[in-house]
Amino acid sequence: MSESHIRPARPEDDDALGRLDRDAWSPLHSVQSRPQPPYDPFFDSNHRPEHYLVAEEADGTVVGYIRLVAPTPLASNRHVRQIQGLAVAESGRGRGLGRALLRSALQEARRQGAVRVTLRVLGHNKPARSLYESEGFAVEGVLPGEFLLEGRYVDDVLMGRGVSG
């Protein structure tokens, strides 16, 4: 992954991230329908640039992102961060970019004072589950048959891990 680096997202990444998100869409990880034109902006009031880290090639091409946010606005939940999206462009797969984004998000969570990071992943998304497990995430709950995707009921798997200091 020497030709790529991870950096905070910027407002001008909107178009590139929108394209990447549409190109990476799959029922393996998305519970929403395939995006159709006209496309909404990638960033909005709930999805701000400061919530994202991006993987960028040496030539400036954005090839991945991860979204890290507080799971709720509650003060009692302030010590937790949640990963709510991870995508890598086809051109960036197999190079460790997903792992690099995940590790960068864990470092950012620690920097923000979090002691836990959680996420949700679809039960049939074995590549993502394997990645998360290899980085110390454990299954903490399963919502059986939570989503009906392409005629199949799919589990929603809740995973989490501590963030060591």
C-alpha cells in the first residue's frame, strides 16, 4: 500500500466519494437499494467530512473511505465511536486498504477519547467479518433475519472492541 495514504476527508471529496460509494454498492454490505440518478450529495448535515477518513492514491484519486461517528448524542455514550461505513474501490482491493482504513479509524477513535468502537455488519458479508475479527472485533450480538435482501433474510451482526491506549 506504499502508493496510498489515509487522510481526513475534505468537502471537495464529495464527488469522488459519491462515485466510489455508488461503484462499490453491493447487497453484500448495503441494506438500501442501488443508488439511482439523480444522485444526492455524499456529504449532508448528518454525513459531514469530519466523520470520514479516506484512502488516497499518490495521484490524488480517492480509493476508499471509512466513517467514524458517535453512535448517539448522549453524554453517557460519549466514550464510544461507531464505524458506519467502509468502502474500497475495486482498483484498491487486495492491497490492505480496508485494514489500513480500519486501523486509522481505531487510532482516530482513541485520539477522540473513545474507549470502545462498535459496528454493524451483515451476517453474509464474510470478507468484512473476517477483517473485523482479525483486527480484534468480537460478535456482541446478532439480530436474526433483520433485513430482507434480494429475497433472503439476513442477520445484522453487532461487533465491538476496546480501544487500547
